[in-house]
Amino acid sequence: MLLRLRGPDGMIRINVEKNDTFAELGRQLMAHLPPTVDPNSISMSPDPQARDSKKLRDIAKFKLSQIGLNHGDLIFINYQHQSNAANGHTNGAPTSSTSISSSTNRLNGKPILPTEDLPVDPPPLASPSQVIKNPWEVVKQSALDDRLDKQDGKIPRGRDRMCKHGPKGMCDYCMPLDPFNPQYLADKKIKYLSFHSYLRKINSATNKPELGSSFIPPLKEPYFRVKRDCPSGHPQWPEGICTKCQPSAITLQPQTFRMVDHVEFASFELVNSFIDTWRRTGAQRIGYLYGRYAEYTEVPLGVKAIVEAVYELPQVDEVDGVSLNPFEQEAAVNDVARLCGLEQVGVIFTDLLDAGTGDGKVICKRHADSYYLSSLETCFSARLQAQHPKPTKWSDTGRFGSNFVTCIISGDETGQIAISSYQVSNDAVEMVRADLIEPSADPNVMLVREEEEDDGTTSRTRYIPEVFFRKINEYGANVQENAKPSFPVEYLFVTLTHGFPAQPKPLFNTPNFPIENREVMGESQQLKSVAKALDTSGGNKIGSLSDFHLLNFIHRMGVLSKEEEALLCRAATTHDLADTYQLFSMPGWQTLEAILQETGEKLPKKRPRPTSGDGGRADGGASSVSSSSAAAAAAGVAPTRSAEPLTKRLAAVRLNERNPNRPVFDRAKFEEV
């Protein structure tokens, strides 16, 4: 017989037998309910108001015929969702496990897992409807965002010639401007709004405290995938779809804001050592940028990324690109960076080709008539930004965009080596996550994917909505065009500024240790490299610790404990003598020195202290001179005067201490020859 069950998510129809128990009915019912439903909370009632409701677990042993159910009867059900999926993660980060259970992808009672080939790991959020409750209370954002949230961001203005008031008055001509004022941004040649300026702009339009309405998070991430657990009750995608769960049409427009406004490299040597690989091999190079975020005062409520180190990834370098190998040490490098107060802020790679003129100039590949960021690089940057989401309490999902930047080293119009900085838009990140676009052979064009696979079958994991983009046509009108099969790639990224500080103060000031993953160039990180790096500045181990690559190598050795590694990173970044001498007395550091001595590596010796009555000479030097003078006197050589300089005295000793058995060249004997 057929039973109809009406619940919060719609109507469900189940075929059962009269002799079946309610336990069998519950097993078939759970296959049609969302995966977040708590089975112990399911209740059934013949009345819509649930006046005589019973828990399913209480009546599971009874048969349907005992209750008096017949063919076509209507049962009203109610249930609760599990509480662990209500508020998501506290910092907006994805969880470690995702559910893949489906009631429709089954054959003979066994689940069929679709062959998904997604470019990035899908987030655990099933649909935009599953939002975080009160994200401003549970989401922990960065300290920089908290400081910028407390600022009003108003742009002060001086007294104007149109002002008619006194010195303590204010009018429309001198009142402070909003950080998103378009006239001010145009005068300062600022192309994009900063993230916090954009947040102020949309928040003023979304929430109006004077009306007394409840607060609504103003930020909302784009979502271009099919919503899971549709309340309409139909089978999940790809077996079923409706207007409630399918994504809407996408209209691409250039993004008006950027998450990071400026990229600042701590020193020029940081970039120069990275480019040196291309100078020596002619092949391209890629690496991760490690640094921190700070306030950027040149832009209202701006944010800048300060790069302190570049970690070169395991890779195979080629003339026209690179092939990345698995980065197995990423977690360890991130731990060392976190101990130094740093994090991954971006990626940098080269795209250089020598001009062949012999003066160091390179070919300009990226310009207005070709491209600035290729479609392949756009997809690559979008994947990295999707892996580094930005937690924020102003979004209903607890995250919005990413602060991850992309820097490219290439030739400019004058043939000089220059740096360009970019970020892809939030729409581009979501389109790559939803597997809607793919790069093309033309670097200036992005392709929209088809729902059919290469073999002609329909994809079970990809739904392609309508994609449009707006442009100015040849008549000057703003028109909308279909993005299929391709559209310009400049709709998907924004540009950033970059530069170097006027007075460089890098965090790591002694880069003497070999850089990782450069074995193809003849550079390798070995124990003798550690001893050589510690022998910098004549045995000054205190100053030689400040090297990010040396810290990572010592971390991989596993000699130091966690407390000793934290002390090492603190001494390397703060250059504090107290922390450094405390580190040298630690057992882990002494074990490291013992390992270097056992392997035959010489450690730097301590400088001898000069005595007061020696005129600045060391004791060891005085004793060696005395012994040399005694040896000279024994050999019949008159000792030199004590008033002569030390170098002359040593030279005299060396000249007089000759081997009598060595062959002597007699010039007079061979003059005739």
C-alpha cells in the first residue's frame, strides 16, 4: 500500500506492506530526508496540529495494520536537525569530513559515488541557506580586521573657500567624506575600493539602525552550484532539479573592490635572489610568499601584504613554465612561519625571456594589446584563493573572499624586469569551484565548460547555468552578451599596487643559507651548510640565525623541542640577545652542535678577548709571537725590536725560518747560461 507522509520539507510517498513494522517505515523514510535530520527526533501524528503525536522509536515494534493504516492514508511527521551543523566552524574554515550519502544514487541497495573531478575541494556548506547563526558572535577574524572595524574611515577635509562659518563650525564643503566617496577616489587615482570601504558602503544600504530593524550580515558569497537537500522533496541532482535548487543566471561584471590593496616586499634582495634562478638557468621559477598583513594608509581603510620570505616549491622548471611536484613539507613550513608571526600571503612566479641584446633587457610579453593575466593563471590563482578563505563576521557563511595575492615577474614596455600583482574576483573563485570555466589556448579568453563530457555523456556533477557579461559595444552602448563559448578574462581579476619600503627593515637580515629545492642548480641544504651559515660575520652566531630557510632546515632535522623551536624563531625575528644566549644553553641546541661536530663540520670559534696591557692584541697572538721569537733566537736569528709592528715581526720570523735542506737557486752560477 501507499502511504503519504507530509513534513517540513514536503510530501513523501512510500510503498509498504500492511505487515511491515514502523521500523521498516522509518528506514525507508530516512532515505528521503535530509542527512542532517536526527532519527531520534522523528514523530508521527494523524492530525496536522500534532495533537496525538508519537515518537517513531516508541512505536517501532508495532505493525502498520495494528494502528489501522490503510492505502492512501496521510501521516504528518515532524523532526529536528542535528545541532552540530547549525553554526558551522568558529573561524569559517572548512571541516575535515563531508557527507556523500544520496538516496537516489543507489543500485541494488549500494550507493553509487559519482566520479567527481572538482578543481578544488568543495566546502562543507551544502547550500547558502545553511548559514551561521549570529556570525558576529562566533566567527573569529584577524586582529587587523578588528582594528579596521573600529575605525570610522572618514576622510577629513580642511576649510574650503566656500565655507561661511566660524573655525569650529562645519558645512557640506568641509565635512569629512566617506571612505567610498567616488570623487575622492578619482582624484587620488584609486581604481578599486578597499574591502572595508566596500563593507561600509553596502552595510549602510543593508542595515539602518535608525529604523530599529534586526541586523543582517551585509556580505554574501556567490554560489553557482546546485543546492543540496532541496525542500521540494524531489531526488537530488543529477536525478532531479527544480527552480529552487538550480543556480540562477550569472552576469559577469568587473569587481569594484579588492581584498588587498598593496603588496610590499621587505627588501629588494628578496626578489633579486628569486630572479637569480632564471639568470643562471634560463628556466622559470615559482614560490610561496610568506609575510603578514598590515594597514595601508594610502587607501582609505586599506590593507597591504608585507612579504618577508619566499619559499620555493618542489618543481620542475622549464623555459615556458613550471610543473609543480607534491608539496609534502607545506604543513611544516607553515608551522615555522607561524612561530615567526608570518603566514602564506600569496604566490610569485617568473615569466621572463631574454631579449638577446646583451644588456640584461627582457621581452615584454604582457601589455594592453596581448594580456596581463592569462586564463590558465587565473584558474590557478582562483584555486589558491579558494584554499585560503578569509574569515569575517560580516558574512552569513562566516567567510568572504580571500587575501591571497598573485605576483608575476615579467618584462615591461621598456624591457626592464618588473613585478605585477593581481587577485581574482570572488565570482571567478566560485566559477572555478563549481567547475564552470576552463582555460583556453588563447591567454586572453576564458572558456565556459559544457555539461557533456569528452565521450558525449552528460556530466553527473556539473550543472552549467546561463552566463552573460556586459560590455560597451562599438556604438557606445552598455549591452549584455552571452558568455558561451568564451568571454574576456579581464572580467575575472583586479590589479594591485606593489613596491618596496623607503627604509628597508627586513625581518630576516642574514640570508646566507642555501635556498631549498635548488639541487638542479648545484645548491643543496646539508649539515655543512648549517655550520657555514653559523660562521657568518667571523663566528657571530647571534646574527646568523635570522634566515627563514635555515629555520626550516633545522625544523626538519627534528633536534629541537617545540619550546626550543619557538625560542629559535623568536630570537631570529626579534634579534634579542637574551633569547639567543638562552637558546645556546638549551640541550637541543647543544645536541645540534654535537651532531655538526660528529659529522666533521667545524663550528665557529669564539673570538678571543683582548687584554688591557697588550695594546689591542690577543693573548694567543702574543704567545705565538713569543714562541716564534724564541725559535728564531735558537736558530741564530737576532730577535726583532719590540717596537716594530706585529706584521713585520711575523714576516721576519717567516723569512728567517727557512729549511736548510731545500734547493737553493744560485743566480750567479746560471748567469752565463
